[in-house]
Amino acid sequence: MATATGPVVTDSEGRWTSASRSAPERPRTREVLVFEVEGQRYGLPTADVRELVRAVTITPLPNAPAVIEGVVNVRGRVLPVLDVRARFHLPPRPLDPSDHFIVASAGARGVILHVDGATHLALLDEDEIQPSPTLGPSATYVAGVAKLEDGMVLIHDLTTFLSEAEAGSLDEALRAPGPR
């Protein structure tokens, strides 16, 4: 007579079965905030997003890397504003009252992304996120590509947005004395 190694229960049809069987795996998902810059859609994992706010005036930061638009004070924290347009070689555009700031974290660093607008939250199946294909110079900053019902979205990786030299230069500019 065989013995079960775990508790024995009946299934929905009254058959004896071992309760130690693993349940079917549920698909892993990733929630992303979808935003637009110059008509292109990007996604940022919500784990990296702290809040979404309307754009405000950006204070220039002397000696900062070109990819930094300036700084903004968010509830007592001075945060650098990343220039997504410059990084992706898009034409500059003046700040518009309809623009959004995504307050996020890039590793341990608090940052702000200046975007044209945030559109929605999307729940993506991890298995359907493809590694970024060769997209040219911008591919370095994209962690993957996913298909939504109405098109594609490039999932952004903030930890790769600044090079090591740019991060060091930004740190120096933030430490420099002067008005903020």
C-alpha cells in the first residue's frame, strides 16, 4: 500500500489526491506607467514611480550634464529633471502647462522625467516583454518592448539613463554652492 508524503485531500470530483501538488503557476505581470514624448510611447515600471505631477518651472543647474534640464524642488527635495528629449535625440520643446513630471527613482537617486503626458497604467505579462531590439542609440535606455492593444510601448530603464561620467558630473553640480 502506498502512502502519501503530504496531506491527502479529495479533488473537486471526489478523487483522492496529495495536497502537496503545486498549483499551476500564475503569469507574472509588470505594471507600467505609459507616457508619451514626441508621439512615442514609453513605459516606466510603477515600482520606480513615486508620483505624477503637472510640470512646473525648472531651475537651471549650472555645470550639469546636457541631459539634465535643471532641478525642481519637490516637497523640500531638490531633484534633477532628466531631459528625455535630449537623450533620445528629439527636438527641444519649451515647457508646456500640459506637460507632466514623473517623480521616480533611478536606483538610489531621485529623479524627474519631463514628459509630454502620462496616458495610463498598463498591466503587462512578463513573458510578453521582449528584450529591446536594435533601436539605434536610444536602445541603451530601453529595457524591453511590449505590445499593447493599440500598439507598442518601449519600457524605459532609468538606471541606464545617466552614464557614470554624467552621474558624477550631476553629483558635483548638485553639491556646488549657489541658489537653487
